[in-house]
Amino acid sequence: MKAQTEGAAREGARPERTGRLPAPAFRSGLQQLLAFGSLIGLVIFFSLASSNFFQFSNIVGILLSTAVIGVLALGSTFVIISGGIDLSVGTVMTLCSVMAGVFITFWGLPIPLGVVAGILTGALCGFVSGFAVARMKIPPFIATLAMMMIAKGLALVISGAKPVYFTHTPVFSKISLGSVTGSLIPGFEIPNAVLIFFLMAILGGILLSRTILGRYTFAIGSNEEATRLSGVNVRAWKMAIYTVTGMFTGVAGILMASRLNSAQPALGMGYELEAIAAVVIGGTSLSGGKGTIVGTVIGALIMSVLTNGLRILSVPQEWQTVVIGFVILLAVYLDILRRRNA
């Protein structure tokens, strides 16, 4: 009798091969498809509404405006998939810009060293946030809120509350505004910031889907306790996840400083909300365990296309904010519906 019961249990647990995708994978692919369809729909709508929208210069401008927020969103994807949140990416980005400016302008170090210093500053801030969350057991919202205030204050103190200009190193601006494609193909000038954004997306995709870091990121976000009981050092991997997010934030800080040719210590507040919005619009679940880099790229592009299109149609700034707020609300509601159906 016992053998028959065990055999029946094994039969019941055996998945039926129907040739169809599992429900979670199907829903994830469907949401990405819907996000991509929304992006195409916005492009078509604004192209028909204004002849100035679908022009090469404007498309390049949209991609350039996507670069900084996009890189921030790529880093935030890791934390959100793991079931956490990082509210400090905006001000940490500013601190990274200031540190790069201090190393290059004040200390006279070579530009590559200044760039590395800026990225390592972001990694250090991410590690501190991860330590507070994983070791000190502080809720991610509170820990990263504290880091947001710390980074903002340090940026103002280190810079003396004044912008740091890269006037003596004009080459620094070429990191974002230069064009490798323009030198290879005359007339086809894509800013380097756009290329860096897509390269970081490829790197993020590899880390998330092809490495143990990515597997544990999904595992922690899906069921942290089960992951811990399976022998995984959840604390160490959480710190690693926040550190990776900090490194992406450092890259965004370099792109921002290079684009402005200065480090503005008063910038940064609000960028974290746009980054999180791009991640959520791209289909990443705020409850953790689900998300893709491709979806985040699509979400960042949707934000930029929507902002640019409304500006071209001469929609007032305050109404642009209202529309984007409704889009974020809709994206979160769709995430709730998806989790409820799952």
C-alpha cells in the first residue's frame, strides 16, 4: 500500500509534456511583448502627431537622454529582482561624478584613473548599503534612504557645494558626447553614451542570465528562506548584488558628468524614482523573483519616448509629470494583477 501511494505521488508530481511554455515563462514573455508593443505604439503615435519626432537627430536625442537613466535602471534591476529596493542610486550617482571630478580636476590624475575612482565610489556605496541590509538587518527602504542622504551630504561637502568643471580636460566630455561611429561611418554619429548604455545592458544580461550571481539573485527574490536553507550564503550574495548595483550607478555618474562636462553636486534627487519606474514598466516585479534586462531597456526607452514626445507636442511640464505618474501607476497595477493571477 505504501509503495502504491509513493508511486502515485511520483506519477502526480511528474510534469505533463504538452510542448507549451510553463505559465511563468509565458507570462514573462507576454509582458515583455506588451511593453515592446507599447514602445512601438508610442513611436507611431508621436510620429503621426508631429513630423519633428521621427527624425534622426531627435531619435539620437532620445537615446542620449535614455543613457543615464537606463544605466541606473539596469543596476536597480538586480536589487529589485532580489526583493529589495535602492533609493540611493540618484545621489550616489552624483557623488560618483563629484569624486571623478576631484580626482581629475583637483588632484590632476589621468582621466582613466578618475573614471575608475568614480565607479569604485559607487561600488563602495552599494557595498555599504548591502552590508546594512544583509548584516545589520535594516529594511532596504530605510538603509538606502539613509545612504541617499549620506551620499547627498558628502557630494556637497567634498565639492564645497560648488560644481566641479572639467575645463582643463576637454577630452572627458567625449566619453558621452564623442562618437566612435561618426569616425567610422561619416554622417552616422551615435553618441558614445548610447553605445555604453547598450554595452552595459549586454553586461547586465550576461550577469543576470549566465552567472551564479544572476541565479542567486532570482533565488533570493523568489524565496530567500528556502535559498538560505539550501546552503547559500544569502548575506554575502545580497552584499554582492548591492555592490553590482553601485558599480552601474558609478558608470551612470561618469556618463552624467561627461555629458554636462561638470559634476553638479545638487543633482541626483529624483533620478532613483525614474530608474525604478523604468524597471517596473519593463516588467520586473516589485515583489522580487521576476525581471529581465531586456524589459528594463524597453522600460527606459518608453520613459524617454514619452517625455520627448510630450515635449515636442508642447505639453506643459507639469502635465508631462502627471502623464508619467499615471504610466507608473498602471505598470505597478499590472504587476499586481500578474502576481494575483500567478
